[in-house]
Amino acid sequence: MDPKDDLDAREAERVRRRDRDAAARARDLMRPGMGKVFKQIQDSWAEKAALDQDRARSEPQKGRDKPR
């Protein structure tokens, strides 16, 4: 038995509209071209990570340049 069956007509329509709106948001991410946007986002993450790695390599480490 579906819980929507227990509701009056106005409330059932409100629930259907809410569900349809939620599904529309999920479908919006699957539009043509959104894969390209996601790839651009991932590429920007990779560039930032590479810059962080380069910066970590180029910064002198504390205590490394001291004679032993």
C-alpha cells in the first residue's frame, strides 16, 4: 500500500509535485554538456593540487638545511 493513497487529493498532488521537482534537479545534472562542466571542475582540482605539491617541494623544510 502506497502512503500517498492515504492522503487527500490536494496533499497527494503536493507530494507528486515535490517528487517531480526533486527528480528534475537530479535530471538537470544529466543534461548534455554537463559532463564537460564536471571535467572542467575536476581539471581545476588537479591544477590546484599540482600547485600545492610544487609549493611544498620548493619551500625549505625546517631543520633540513642545518649541518649534522
